[in-house]
Amino acid sequence: MTTLKGYDGNKHLTGGKRFILVDVLGLVLALRLTSANVGERAGSLLLFARLGQRFPRLKTILADQGFDGVNFLATVKATYQLSVEVVCGVLGVKGFQVLPKRWTVERTFGWWAFQRRLAKDYEVKKSHDDAIIYWVMIRLMSRKIRETKS
């Protein structure tokens, strides 16, 4: 399977998007790579389909404002029995602001930025991109385990 290419007119991005679901520590539970022209809601539904029933205790998902919408929230609740809470910014505050719990996903993307193979889209096959991301997460998790034991 080759890398999916597309154009996201909103973000002016050509290539692909990475949809991830992380736990409270920022460790990847599920990953879905799509072309850039796939919207946030459609991409997250693909992510939830990949998630399946692997985490039966998972009940609530925190998401940013790109994942709101009454129809989307109802679809997720009915299909996957998951509750999606949309984390909104503070009204009246302009510019960057740290949102509660939203930083966990951003921190995971930040960890990836330090990995040469993930800094740019080098991979030709989508399956290779998946494997590199999981490989990086295994390295990060093993390093954190080693740090806690010392």
C-alpha cells in the first residue's frame, strides 16, 4: 500500500494526516494514517474502527474543537459506545493557550519531532510509516521504563 497523498485546503497541507489516540501518559493506543483531504471527523471514525474492542474500559475521549458536531458525537456514541468530550479554549483569549488535557496529544507529536524518520515524510509505503511510528513509541516507552527503574 502506497502513502496516501491529498491536499487539505484548510491547513494548506499536502500529503497525509496522522490520527492518534493516546492514554493519559501520551502513549499511543491507536493510529490511523490518511490522506490530507480527509476531514477530522471522518478520520477519527476510521481511527475508532481500527481501535475496535481492544480497550473495553475506554469510555471517554477528549478531543479538540475539530471533532465537535451533534451528528458526529451521536454517531460515535451509538456505534462505538464512546463519549467524546470536546475541550474548548477560553473565550476572549487570543493567541496560543494551553488547554487542559489537550497537551497530552501535542506532547506525543512533540516527541516524534525529535525522531529523524518522523520529522519529514520519507516513507513510500503507508505500512512503513505505521511501523516507524510504533518503533519510535516502543523506544520512547522502553527509555521511560529504564528511567523510572534507575
